[in-house]
Amino acid sequence: MNVIHGTWEPAPATRWEDGFLSGNGRHGALVFGEPNDERVVVTHHTLVRPNGSEHARPPRLAAELPALQDRLLAGELDAAEGFTDGRDLQWVQPFHPGFQVRLRGASDAGQDYRRTVDFTTGVVETRYDGRHSRVFVSRADDVIVQHVTASELDIRLDHDLPGAPKDLAVGHGAVLTPDGALLTLRGRYPGSDRVYTGSTLVRVTGGTVTLTPPSLRITGADSVLLLTRVTRQADEPDALKQADALRELPVDYAELLGRHTAVHRPAYDRVTLDLAAEPAERALPGSELLERPDSPALLERLFAAGRYHLLSASGLFPPRLTGLWTGDWDTAWSGAFTNDANVNLQTASAACAALPEVTAALASLIERQLPDWQDNAREIFGARGVVAPPHSDGESGLTYHFEREYPLHLWTAGADWLLKPLVDHDETRGEQDPRTARALAEVALFYEDFLTRTDADGHLVVVPSYSPENRPANASWGAINAAMDLSAARHALLTAAAYHPAKAEAWRALADRLPPHRINTDGALAEWAWPGLDDTYDHRHLSHLYGVWPLDEITPYDTPDLARAAHRALELRGSENDSAHGHLHHALVAARLRDGERVAHALGQVLGGDFFHTSLMSAHYPNRNVYNADAAHTLPAVLVEMLVQSTPDRLVLLPAVPATCPRGELRGIRTRFGAELDLTWSPTEATAVLRPTRTHRVELRTSSGAEPLELVAGEDHVLRLEAW
């Protein structure tokens, strides 16, 4: 295992949070446990527990919208608090683990113990006392594969994980097969007819298999192969059909692994980061490396782990708040797809770090939910088009999660943010996906119907307007002209116009009628452009700087005055509760504004704040509090943005490199003008090699200024910089 492209530990993971991870975007495997009690927690993106929200609908408020707009525009700053149907807060169906495959053997000494995960293959290995177990989740065959060399072994499927409902109805099955056995587990949710089922086909080479229901015992074996799948269904599953499907898979571990790595490895290998770390530090186990927050080796490994975990969590869906993994039924915030920062930050590197699998997963989720988004627009705003929900469990895209202090049903910017990675992906490949085009047209239709009110200057007004998850210092949460809403509306209309020439003139004209951003008395970009609404600075979200990142609306090059105001807003922003996503969002904005010191500080807050488990999966808060994928999946985007930024017409090299990264090599980055890029840098010089796929002229930006760059498809272009 290459020490950059994997991690290892010399001791078992006694906490599930420290378990090494594998996944294929559908199934997940979380591997932990003591030497004589190895556990593989089985997860699946579809495993969500019914809680009543599966029947929830968006509030029918459209008839009341004109009156609310009148009151807000008349100066009633708390008017939106009554814009509700009176329901209590309803969380989406919570994500949960399925069960754990538990392996007990004869040895519990654990001599010469070592566990590893290889990011290039997705294989988690454990070795001790001559025993060897390997686990991966196949991208080719959609199955969790375990291969164990142990002469004596007890195996069972165990549902008893933390937080499991006491009234979860569980049934076990165990039958012998010609070369092993089949274990099944069925869970029926409390108060529901919905069930989930897991099947593990056990194939034994040599030895004897004995049923000890609900377990089985293996003695005298040379090796054991376990193949596991799980499904969630609305009716009684057919376990026999699931077992038959498992029997059709290859019986050879090497063949299964080869089929998987043929898909996984090329995706993982597309992009690499080398920060010239000391070999001795690179060789350290992850737990020791995490104690060296200033080490380039730590950044190398976290970059690699972040891309690995992001790829592994993306397939059927993009990553949840917990990625694809959890060992506890009580997942924070329901383990939802949270669309007002978390999904967006986690998927930020999909285009630039060459993970189209992540973009495809996000596109698939959006396409399935577009009818629900249309319901949101119609029921809440009386409009055509679409409005994205703030939270989703993957099944529903309806908006029903809101309350007085979080009036998320008022938020209209979500669709633009969720579609941004899809647009970036289209720009990198130079083709427009018709699914993205359809979705953008729906967003533009919404703005056609919603943007009907004007101010005294004739500008359109976004009313009601919400800036996640903040409020003005002198008003309620539902307000007017949040900066994010203005940026999103403008961007959505202009982007839709680029995809739909026949509608371009009308949509551009609508975008031109939106008001400009406001600069407040502190010289900062105001979070609400409406006069009289005062800023609240100490907050974890940076929604008002959406025009800086992820958009290109505000840049130091094109809009220097607004960029200075945005930078002042960033200086004034507090970190509130020290959430990881807040720090890394801060770093992304700082990188766009060419502030390397602020990028370094934000990274330091995360690297020095004990946010990472030894699994290299992250936590939401310092001191490893609340298992959460935000930091793990967002960190690669931060490291790319501080080194390379691109638009369809611009390349920015080394805009915000911290002093802790004086040299290195970044290979395989994709740009939005259709070129692959390799970059090497040192304190005295830098070299960039561009491999364009289309002929194009772009502007090159470095610390020395701007110059034109003529690129020809198929011809490598080498840039050498003496100062950067």
C-alpha cells in the first residue's frame, strides 16, 4: 500500500467511528472491532426509517403569499413568522445502519495486529496471529465482499446496534448450502409495513459448517468468502431471489476484486496531490499523523482519503451528512441530504478533482426529485418551475422541514446551488447535458413567476427571502433580498439562458432587473441588500458570499470593489459553534479572494481541532463530536482551490497557497475550459502543463497579473512561472 494512498493503524478500532470504510455509492461497509469480535456494519443509501414524514406534503401557502409580500414590503419585519400552516417541525426519515456481520474466532490475543485501508482498491485488511481478513464493496457487482483465512469461525448477522428501536421486529434465517450457508436478517420498522432485508452467502473452502441458529460455526476451513447485500422494500422481500442473485457471482475472491478495481482504481487515480512530505511522516499511522496538524503528510493523506471517501459514498445518491456510513440509528439531523451547505460543500470538488461519478450521483437524485420540486413551487409560491427542499431523505424532494427559527420553506436559492456542480461538469467536458438543461429551464420558470414585486427604483425584489441559516440583527428570519437569493436568481437565469438560446433574451432581461448587492456601513458586503436590515456577523454559514464561491459573480479581477467588500464581510464573520463546514466554507471563499493566510487559518482550525477520527472520516464539531462527512469530503476542494481555479474563460494559478505548503505537485485537475492540468511549484518557480481538449483563448492570472493564453486542442501547453 502506498503510504499516501491509504492509511493504517497498529491497534483495533473499538469505536465504530474509527472503523475503516469501503463503499460503492450504494452499499457501505464500516469495519471495526476487537480481534475476536470483528464487525462489518452494513449500510445502504436507501436505509431510512419511516417516521411519518414519508406521507408529508409541502404547506399550501400560495394563496397567502401576496399578503405576506405586502406586509414585508410595508416594513413588518416579523411578518413571515406567520407564513406557515401551523405544523410542528418534521424531520426527514432518518438514515440508519442495517446490521453488522460479526466474526468470532478462536484467537483473541491479536499479536502483530495491523489494519489498513487501500484507497486505490477500497480494500480494508486486518492481520493478526496469522489470521487475515479483507473487505471491500464492489462497484462492479454491488456486493460487500469479505474474505477470511481462519480455521475456526462463528458468523452471525446482528441487528443490535446503538439506537436500534426496541420494537424493531427482527427475523433471522440460516440454511446450509452445498459449499457453505446462507444467513438472512429481516427488519420490520415499528408501526410500518416497510421492511429491509440482508442476505449473506457464505462459501467455505475446506472444513465443516454447522448451523447454530441464528449463527453458523465453521471449523477446519482454509478460507471463507462472504457476499452480502441489503435491500429496503415497501413489502415482504423475497430472500430466496436475493440469495439466487448472490449465487450467480464469482466464487473466487481475486476475480471479484479484479472486477471491482477495474472500475474503482481508474476513478481514484485520476487526481493526486504530493506535498513533498517527509517519508518518515508519510509512514506514520493515521492516529499519529493527526497529532501533527502542520505536517504536509497529513494534508496529503486527508486529500487522498477525502477523494476516496467521496467516491465511495457516491452512486445511487451523493453523500449524506454521514457520507454512506453510520454505526448508530440515532444519526444527527437524520443523516439527511442537507442542501443549504452540506451536500453542496461535500460535492464541491467533483468537477475539478475529476470525479464525474459524484456529479452523476447528484444529477440522478435531482432528476428523480424534480416532480417534487415542482410541487414545492406550486404549493408554497403558486409558481411554475421548481424549488429545491432544504433537506431530503433520498425518497422525497418535498419541502416540509421548517419551523419559526428555521423557515427553510422560504428559501429559493437551493436549486441553483445544487445544479452548480452539474453546470461545472458540463463546462469541463464542453457539452451540455439535456437533463441539466431541463432542470435549469424549470428554475428559470420559477423566477419568471416569483419575481413580480419591485422597489422604488424599479428593481425586482426577492420577497420573502431567507439567508441560511441566519437572520438580520433587527428583523426576523424571513426577510427581503438576501444576498444569496439575489446571486442565485441572477446566476440561474443567466445560466438557463446559455442553455436555451430561444429564451435567452427574456431571461437575461429578468436577471438585469435584479438589484445590485449592498455594501453596509462597515464596508462589508451586506447579507441582505434591503436597506435597514442589519447584519449578524457571528454565524457558521456564509450564505451571503455565495457570489464569491461557488459562483464567479464577485471576483478580485472583474468586480474589485465588491471583492473588497466581500473580503471585509469574511473578516467580520465569526465561527459561531466551530462547525467544520463553517471553517472550510470560510477557506473556500478566502481562496477565491486570494487570501492564503486566511485559508491557512481556517484549515488550521480544522486540522488542529481534533475533527478527524482515525478512520479519517470527520466530525461536525471539534473533539470528534458528531460523526459527519463535511470536513472529510470538503477538504480536497479547499486544497484544489488554493492552488488552481478556473472558469470557462480564466485560469488562476496558485492564488492562495499557505506557507505550510511551499512545494508540491498536483496532477490531473480538470478545468472548466476543457483542459487537464498538472501543476508543480516550489518557493522559487512553478510549472503548469495544460492538455486542452478544445481550442480556446483564456486569461491566465498569477500574482504577476494577467495575460492571454491561446490553447489548441490536442497540443500540450507548458507554463513556467518564476514568481507566483
